[in-house]
Amino acid sequence: MSVRIGNIDLGEFPLLLAPMEDVSDPPFRYVCKQNGADMMYTEFISSEGLIRDAAKSIKKLDIFEYERPIGIQIFGSDIEHMREATEIATQAGPDLMDINYGCPVKQVACRGAGASLLQDIDKMVAMTKAVVEATHLPVTVKTRLGWNDDTKNVYEVAERLQDVGIKALTIHGRTRAQMYKGVADWTLIRDIKKNPRIDIPIFGNGDIDSPQKAADWRMEYEVDGMMIGRASIGYPWIFREVKHFFKTGEFLDGPTVAERVEVCRTHLEKSIEWKGLKTGIFEMRRHYSNYFKGINHFKEYRMRLVTAATLEEVQDILSEVELKYSAEVV
């Protein structure tokens, strides 16, 4: 059976690209879509930034036809501002709206947004209801197990948010207190999926970093799909590898260095197209280490890539890498 969010058909067991600040921008989303991501989200966008017309927030609303289905994710601490931001984001033409109730970082959670709302479920419910009523699009939510080990309240959150109209829920298997440390615990996610009151899709998130783990956890936790975040950074092939393993039970060969260079070039080109030459080259620097992770004696090339100032320099270095490590699989 296909998994559906409103009228969006995501297929039998969708793989979602997580919204990641300073990572899941349009250039990165492009290479993930090319490698099998079924649904993607923008970087999370501040509701305050949207209603104040902040350039950085408005820029994050950019979406492209090849990305569909795609959701715009917003966060904030003020209910009325979240409603206004939803109206603004809806005009950008996404396929759905998503609310971030999971971000654990201080700049967000300590200002009453993101995972902070797990400490005030009544406010979370009211905010979600306001967002649902402010758009004709399906609304989804991403959250965590709870604020800390003593307050794992996501079971209640799932029921109450479904009651006010959300169409899917993604749960990261950690508390806010854990940040990204330790091992993600999906047992409560499974309990929510088995709750007879819950009839919306439940997606699991956290620690999916290999085809084998994805297959094992798909069987063990019985979720409707999975959201992959950190494992895709510099490795968009994770989506195609997981899908191949689901289909055949066999591991797909990893990308050769030549394939890594090709996708890195594509990412760079899209970065320049969207951000302009100078910024596109500069912000691509954060990705090189991940694209070529595990290659022996790569430090010299990495240092040259992160200091190269022109497109010609970067392209020449990538050509050197491709030639030196020809046909090597990492």
C-alpha cells in the first residue's frame, strides 16, 4: 500500500530527506533527489524572519519543480507569527507545510521554539491548530521523544496533534537533552505506530546510516517510512543504496571516486547557480570533506579545495582527484 500525506502519494515505503540547517538547500536537495529521495524539506525557516521579510528567510522559500514533493519547514515561538508565516510560505507553492518541534540547539530551543514546545503541549497543540487553519496544504510535524528522559511525552503529542489535523508525524528517536548523542531509541516510535488511535503516517528518524540498518529497523519498528539526515551529507547515494537493498537484499556497490567527483561537481554547479559565483564557491567548502571521506591521503586535496578561490581552481583540483584515484571505490 502506498503511503499518503493528504493527496501526496509517496509510494510503498518512502525515504525522506531531513531538513538540516546550512545543508538541505536547493543544491544539496538536487543531488539527493537524483539519488532517490522520495520527499524533501527546506532548511527550517524562522517565522520571525518570514514576517519581517528577512532576506535569508525569504531566500529559503525557493523551491523548484524537480524537487516535488517538497515541504517548507517553519519554526517559531509565537502562535500568531507562526500563522502569518504559514500564509507567507504557502504562497511559495510547496506541497506541504511542516512544523519543527524537534530542533534541540540553544538558539532555537532556549527561545521557546523547536523542541522547547515539548515542555508545553497545550501551546504546541494551539500553534499546530493555527498553522493547519492558515493553509490549504497538508501540515506535518517533526519532533522528538520528549524534552528529557523524565518527560517522554511524544505518545500524547501524536494523538493530540493528529486530533487538530496534522497529516503525518516524523519522530527523531532522541530527547532534546540527548541532542545528537547516544543511540536513537525507536521503541516509542513503534508504540505510536501501533496505537489504534493513530491513522496518519509515522516516520522514524535518527541513526539510519546503512542499508542493513534501514532494512532491520523497517521490520523491527514497523514505521511507514524513514527520514535520513546526517548520513546523506556528502553521501546522497544512501537513498539509492537503501532502496536497492530493500528490493534485492543485496548491497549496491558504493560510488567510485569518479562518481563522487561527478556529483560533487553537480552540487558545486547548482550552488553557484542558486547563490552566485562567490558565495556558491565559498559555501561549497563545507561539503568537500564529506564527499571524499575515507579516501587515503586526501588531506592535501582537501586543504586545496577549501582554499581555492575560483571555479577554475576547484575544477582543476577535482580533475586531479579523479585522475589520481581513477576507478577506486571507497
